[in-house]
Amino acid sequence: MPEATITLIFITSFTVALSGAMMPGPVLAITISESARSGFWAGPKIILGHAILELAVVTALALGLSRFIASDLVSAVIGLIGGGILLAMGAIALKQGLGNATMPTAADGKAGRSGRVILSGILGSMSNPYWFIWWITLGTVYLIWALSLGVVGVASFFTGHILADFGWYALVAFIVATGRKVMNDRVYRGVLAVCGLALLALGVYFIISGVRFLTG
């Protein structure tokens, strides 16, 4: 989309990834269990595995999708589909934030899938059906948007996405490993609510951009 900038892609990619990372799933469960057993550094190592897997996905998608970004129709579809998904994600995050969501502090009986912590990050990601759905839908849409700025845009998207994962899971690992209540439930719900509002705003932006391509 022509309105894309490096900074906008980075900030929105970070926000979208953070909202997804905060939702309970296999990687969160593994991070909690491994951090309780091995200490803080288990968290960053798990996300390193997660990042390796996602870098492979981003590279493959970028190589396969780059030929399609010139079409206004494709850009319109990107905006409408991506906007709809973001609105749904924003509504869920906002509902969680305004509800009784609690900061996860214990694993749900799911330990790491391998003695190697980094590998557990890869396997934990792949064991989550939502991860595949996210990349097939919103991840692909977002990557095509980033491709409008070339390699720099893709790098900005991936950097923002992974930094959100690293930041959140490092915080979770620190809380578990030290036993300190750095983030209470009220703060957790507040962050979710803010992310939800940001996703709703971004969803509207995507949809407006898509409509402009259809009517322009």
C-alpha cells in the first residue's frame, strides 16, 4: 500500500505480534514450564527457536508473494481481508482486557517437547494450529504490505514482530524465574485493552485503504 512507511510497519507489526503473544498457547506454556525449571534464559532461547522458524516462513512467503504486489486489486483484497482479521483480533483483545483476564503464572501441564530448549520453541510454535492460521491469513496480508517497500519493509515487519515476542516472553520468563509479581492482573488487562484498541484502529485503516483501491 502506498501509505506504508518503515516506521508504521514496525510499530503496527510490533503491536499485532504483542497482542498475539499475550494470548495463552503452547509457546507460553513451554516458556513458563522451562523457566520454572531452568531459569530466565530459557525464555529467550525458546523465542530464538520461534524466531528461526518464523524467519524461514517470512523468507519463503516473501519470495513467493513478491510477484503479486503490483496489482491494485490485490492491494484492495489485502486491505479488506487484513482489516477484517485485525478488527476480530482487536475485539477479542479488548474484550479480554475489559473482562477478567489474569496474567498466566503457571503451565497447563505442557512441558517442553525436547531436551533442547531452542528446539522446544520451534516445536511449540508448530504445535499451535493458530500459528499456521495466522501466517496463512494475516501474516501473508501483512507481508505483502511490507513488500511494497522492498527488503527494508520486510525487515521492518520481521524485526517488529520478533521484538514483541522476545519482549513479552522474556518478561514472562523473568516473572516465573524470580517469583516477582512485576505485572499484576490489572496491568495485564490494561495492556490487552490498549492493544485491542490499537488493532481496531489499524483494522479500520486497512479497510479504508482497501476501499480506496477499489474505488480509485
